[in-house]
Amino acid sequence: MKQKFLPTLLLFLFPFSLTLKAAHVDTVNTFSAVMNKNIKAVVITPDGYAAGKAFPVVYLLHGAGDHQDKWIKEVPDIAAASDQYRQIIVCPDGNVTSWYFDSPVDPAWRYETYVSKELVSFIDAKYKTIKDRKGRAITGLSMGGHGALYLAFKHQDVYGAAGSMSGGVDIRPFPKSWKIEEKLGSYAEHPENWEKNAVINMVYLLTPNSLALIIDCGADDFFFKVNTNLHEKLLERNIAHDFIIRPGRHEWKYWANAVKYQMLFMNQYFISN
């Protein structure tokens, strides 16, 4: 585990924001059989994609209240990251407040199955991808940070690396927030659903070096405490991870910086495997 207290990003260390944006940004319709509906996703392919053979994929999840296009609207530089690191970036629609669960109380919400199985199968079939966990990573912000770790912990055969930015990695302190109880039932009536679906309670699924992990949270974020608690639990179990703390709140100014570290980390994972 490497704990990092980092200053504001220095662009000469991570220059992709200065790269010419030749990547192709597209919105595609995917189909979820388990939910019987079409779901949109933004797919970014790097310059030179047509001439390439196979590319690693980073699944980048949005936060509560947003959709598949929020990342590219707020941080258009992620297209340049696709070029620099020669990665495909996929931003699925998590339906505002899915929390990327398969809901135990509402069978209409099956976003764990959609993202980790149906979407991955669609991307692997349609695009020139590395069809192996060594070529897949997943990360996200806030609700998407929870979702990325949640899905990676449960599906280590699918993803080899995972990250979180300001992630809601312990939902239990927020029983009335972000419509989580619509997906899990109320904490008062269904505490078991909240306990088993909180990322912090899923660390037992990991073994040392089973996943490459990077966790990032601003010191002024309302999720800061739950992220430091997760960090401590990972330390207790000897699970290696990069843990980044910087000044910052729960806002796009922070995530636009944080995603650069995430993409660099994922690239280092891909080239080492």
C-alpha cells in the first residue's frame, strides 16, 4: 500500500490534458436483457483505433443524479487520456441513482448484472478489446466510486484493476440519502441488505494482490471518513492499494484532477500485465 498526500496536479507529470484530441467519442445503445430495456453508453476510442489490434478498457462510472454523458461534458480531457494511453473508455448510464446494485427489493434494478456482464459482453463483441481481466479496469466518482469497487470486488474474474474518487464506500451512515433505500429497502426494516452491500464490508472478498486498487478522496469531502475507514480495513488485511488524500471537496474541480491519477494508475496496471 502506498499512501499519498499529493498537491494540486502538476501538468508536466500528467500531460494528457495538453494532447491534441483525436479520440473518437460516440454514444451507443446497448440492451439489457435482465432489465428488458435499452441503455446508453459513451464510448471513447483512441486515435489509431482502426489500425490497432486490441485495446484495454476503462469503465468510468458517473455519480448520483447524472447520466452516461456527464464525464465527457465536465472533463472533456478524458478523450485525450484515451489517446495518450491508448485505452478505450466506456461511460455507462447508471440511471441516476442505481448505485450499481442488483436490487434485492426491486427486480427492475439489475445494474450489477448490466455493467459487469451485459455491458462488458457488448463492448467485447463490438470493439477491439483485450478480452481478459488483465485488460479491464473500472473506476468512478461518488456513487460511481462505490459502484466501481463494489463490482470489482464481486467480479474479480472480470476486472483486474479498480479505483474510486470520493466514493460512497460505506452507505450505512446515509440511510435516507440518494434514494438508496429504494434499492435496498429501509435500513430499519432490511439492515442485512445494507450490511452486505456496503463496500467496506466486502473487503473479505479480496486477497493480497487480487486487484490493483487506487482510492482517492478529498480531505474536505463528506465521504472522507468512510474512505479512511476503508483504507484502514484494507491495511488490516494486508491488501495493497494506493490511497490519495488532497485538499478538496465533493465537486468536479476535484474529480477533474483525480481522474488523471486514475488513468495513469490504470495504464501502469495494463502495461505491467
